[in-house]
Amino acid sequence: MKFETRKLGRTSAEVTTLGLGGATLGGNQAHLTDADAKILCLEAFDSGIRYFDTAPFYGYGRSERLVGDTLRHLDGWTLSTKVGRLLRPRKGEQSQNDDWRQPLPFEPVFDYSYDGVMRSYEDSLQRLGLDHIDILYIHDIDTFTHGAETQPKMHAAAMDGAARALDDLRSSGAVKAIGIGVNESQPIADALSHAQWDCFLLAGRYTLLEQDSLDTLLPAVEKHGASIIIGGPFNSGILVGRETWNYVKAPESVMTKVKAMARVCEAHNVPLAAAALRFPLAHPTVAGTIPGPRSAEEMNQILEWWTADIPGSLWSDLKNEKLIATNAPVPA
């Protein structure tokens, strides 16, 4: 399969419009064996996908190791990982509330300092077993992660230390592009005046279900000269038939809207998930989207959705029923 590639901001870095998100490789809510995780990565690569995203946080290093073990023997890929957490050996038992299933025996410690980010970059290279990383994101400087009281302090620390470290890594040629990876729009908007960013990984905030960032964040990012990568295009499962939205059980209002969208899609013989995959990419600022399948079978299902024929009347019907923003760009 041939995927379109798009450049990130003003850089030479390119991503395929469909990428692979690596959280599930770290055992997010469900365990994958090492063999199954590598098969999933190879299935993505063999399909034509060339953009892979991971992070130290995903399985406390496990996702990075699995991605690196796969890509080490391949060529032509683009890889992103993240900074902001260092991994320390876990001294006690894993918490029962931990979302990671059978992670590596480490625990994360937040560190957005200049030195902490430089160490995180070097640690990631070693876990990956690769000689370069293309894109680095500052990870999770949002209220979702830190809470309303602590988030402003963490954001300020990241803009002071992490942003300078990433800029130096880019200037030296160690990485091609730098940005921020978060679950909320506001931390990105607040960061625009602190550095020249190339790309932002935004999870769940510009999707078929949610377009609050359409008139605010996306125009600001476009003016800044950066690109957006959409993480969580299925809003953590609600758009593929599950009941999870924003990592928790979806409220009734969200369920009602999704059911209405599904009825419109069904009338056009289009899977709701197929519309969800394709919708964000119509915006000129969006360079790609990275779902996180949990198996090679789910990867193949995503590829089937990707190639679904979607008539223009589907988008106009969704707008007419006020299920998506009337001014949202839609696929041709």
C-alpha cells in the first residue's frame, strides 16, 4: 500500500499520513507478548507505514525496546519518542492501579530540566538500539497528567529547560524536528511563544467526535509554521465500538452523539471508524494520524478502514445534522 507522506513544519522530516502509535506495545490496558508486538510492527511496516511513535513512559521502556528491535533491521522509517520522564529501577511491587501490563521493572520520574531531557534522549537511544531519533516531543505537560495545581509549574519548567534542550538537539542535527505531545490543546497554545516548534502530537482533541480546536489552536499552529499529528483518532475506543472515551467510560452525552454518527455512516455503508480515520487529515495543518492497534489483526482492520470508499455526501450529512463542525475541512 502506498501512503502519502507529509512534511513536518519547515523541516525535512516526513511522516506517512497513517502511522503506528506505540502505547499498546508497552502493554496499555492489555498485555502483548514480545513476539506479537514485533509482528504488529512488521505488519505496519509491510503495509507501507513508515512513521512510528513511542515513548519511555509506554511500558516503562518496553515499547521503545520493541520498536527499536523491529526498526533496527529496516530502512526508510521516521521515528518519534518523548522526553520529560526518566526511568528509575522499581524498588517495590508494581501498583495495582498501574495501567501498564507486564512493563519493564522501572518507574517513571518527571524531569523537564535541560540535563534531564539530554539524559532522556541518550537513554532512549540505548533502549531503542538505534543511532538516531527523528522527532522528540516533550511529553504530558498537561492538566490531565499533572492536575490543575501542578500543571503550570511543570509547563514553565518544560519551557525553561526541555525546550532549550530540544532546540540544541535540533540545532546540532541530532534530531530533525521538535514538539510537544499532550492530551489537551491549551498546553500547546501556551507554548507557541516559547520556541520555534515543528510539530505537535495532539491526542483526541481534533477528531470526528471533537473539533473544539478548529477555530483556536489549529489556526495558531498553522501561523506558527508547525504541523499536527493526531493521536487517538478513535478517542480511546469510543469510535470503534467500545465504551471508552478519554481513557474512562464515556458519558451518556458522548454515547448519544456517537450513535447518531454511526447511524449516518451506516446509511452511507461506511464504517464509523473509517470516517474517524480519514476526517482529521483533511485539515491542512494535520500531517498524520497514529492509531494504536493491539494486534496484527487490529492493524489489518485499520488498513481495511483506511481504504474504505467514503462518498462526499457522508460529510455533508454529518454537517447537516450538526454532528461535525460546519466549517471543518473534509476529505475530497
